[in-house]
Amino acid sequence: MRNMQSEINRRELCLERDKEFLELYRPTLDALLQKGIPESKARRAAAEFTVANGHPHYHVDHERAYRCVCHLINADQKHAHNARSYRTGNGAGLPKCRLRQQMWYEITSLVSALTDKGMSISEAIDHVLEHCRASRFFITPVTALTKICTNVNVRALR
């Protein structure tokens, strides 16, 4: 039952991310189309711009964030000099996608800054997930176009 609930939460968070992406993507696409750029090029350019320049919320579950942040903080404390300590593994529980890893490192640095000021890890995670914005959307432009903008012809993107 717990896994099913976490899957439902994950899907809801993905839908929120997609909605936030589309709110930024559509005006960018409209502006590019008004400039006379062909639609396939405009879609790609708008997706790339939105992915790189959007500042969305972190759309992750508190429980998942707690596990990943604690793992990265513990790995940092144990192996501060060894960059390989951040590699994903079966026991790490971290995603294998590099963009997702970047997101977790970003969240961890924000949480660490707040815990240095006296907040507990759980409170810091809550604060970051509610009030902080990500530096970008942690998805690729192709993912954005094929999964979020579902009416796009995939062949036109390649």
C-alpha cells in the first residue's frame, strides 16, 4: 500500500512539474512563432530555453528527499575528498540520471546551508521543497517535448 501511495504522489508531482513547464514554455513558443521561426525549430528552441532558464519548484516527495539528502550528507562527511562517493549504486538509492543527481546535489547544498544555521534536516527539507526554486528544470529538452508536450511530432525534433 505504501508503494502505491508513493507512486501516486510521484505522478502528482510530475503533473505539477509538467504544468509549471507548460506555463513557461507556451509564451516562449508563441514569441518565437511570432518572429517567423518555423514551428519545429521554434518548439525545440522554446523547450531548450525553458528547460535551462526556468526556475521551477522542486517537485519531489519529502520522504524521497530525506533519504537522498541524508545519503549525500553522510557520503560527504565520510568521503569529502573522494568524488566517487557520490556515484549511484544499488544501496545508494539515488537516481542514475545525471540531471537528477544534479538536482539532489542542489537540494542537499540548500539543506546543508539551512542546517548550518540551526534547522533540523527535516525542517530544512520542508523549507527547501516549499519555498526554494530550482536553478532549472532537471529534464532534457527532448523529454520535455515528447512527454510533456504530447502533441509534438517526435520526428520533426530530430
